[in-house]
Amino acid sequence: MSRWAYHLPILAYHRVGPFRADHVPTVSAEAFERQLELLARFQYRVLPLEDLISCLDRGERLPRRSVVITFDDGYAETHTVAWPLLKRFGYPAAVFVAPGEVGRAGFATWEQLAELARDGIAVGSHTMHHSYVPLLSAERLQEEFRQSKAVIESRIGRVVQCLSYPSGGFTPQAQAAARAAGYLAACTTNRSLPGASLDRWALRRIKMTERDAQPLRLLAKVSGHYDCFRRLKRPN
């Protein structure tokens, strides 16, 4: 399967809510709500990330007109702003957190993350300290992957199945370390190994922006062929 083939769209958000004077990619609550409305209008199914993984496990054809919604970093607004809107539409999602950042100013608390998990939102790992994976030694990779998984599981009472590489960076060694740490899949951004097809240890995602509340832009991103229109970066 090449980049020209159908890839089930995995949408990537960071913060949903008011724009602030910082570097965090942000989508306003109004634009996010509009995007969810458009998914409903165009009759797209929003699948849990675990369903995509199950399809890969069984070797099944990926369902068309479906998307997955994910959030990186675990900002407080994922709980206070995005979650109520997702509940209104009945949409599942996954949020990736670094335990070293949980509870810090601007980030969700463990209590908030546990509440999300109880409501069916998948909570995954974003490494232990939001570390850029290609720069880590083999020993640090194991520590960042295994420790974060164990800490999150102990705090939310749910099994952590998925990992998101901070800034999307990964290496073949990191992919092997993710498997060894017990993850079922790992997400990147728009990074890819040369000639890579659908890779469960580097699931490409689509960055969502404020402008994607425009119907034609949203349809392009959820078409399943968005890779044809974007430049895929090197993994590291």
C-alpha cells in the first residue's frame, strides 16, 4: 500500500479552546464544533483508535468514510472544552499524555484524565517526559516508553494500548522499542519512512487547524487520500 492508496484519516489536535500567546497549535471551540458538525452532516463514522488497530490485527479492509480523532499533550482544555463537544456528538477519541507534564499549569490532572477514561476516551502515552524520540539512547527509549505506560495505567486504571511520538519523530529502533514495551500501535504526524505504506508503528495523522471548519478543506483531509496533497517528512 503506497501513499497514493486509501489511508483511514487519523485527525490530530493539540489544544481546543481560546488562542493564547504560545506555540501550541490551537483550534477554537467554535471551529472544532463546526468540524464535528460537518463530520456528522457528511455521515462520517468516528471510530475509536482501538477499532483501527483491530482491523489491522485481523487484516480487514479499512472502513471508508470513517475517521479517528486524537489529541496530543493532554491540555486541560481537552477535558473542559473538547470532551463536552465530543460527548454531544457521541464521538470517541484518544488523548496522548506525558506523565511528567500531567497536572502542570495548563495540563489536565490525573483526576480529569481518569474521568475521560471512564467515559471511553482512550488515554495513551506521549513518552514519560515529552522527549524527542530520535535523540534518545536505546536505554532511554525503553525507560520513556515502559515507565510512561506503567504510570498512566496505575493512575487511570485502564490498559494503555497506544503511543504517540512527540513531534512525530521516530526511528526503526523506536518502533521496535514500542513493540517491546507492549504497545499495540504508535502514531506519528506526517512523517514516513521512504516508500512506507500503512505502518501500525508509525500511523500517520493529519494536523487539524482553524481553517478546517471550511467544508471543502475538511472533506479533503478526511477523504482518505490526503497524503497525495501533502509533503511527507523524514521520520527524524
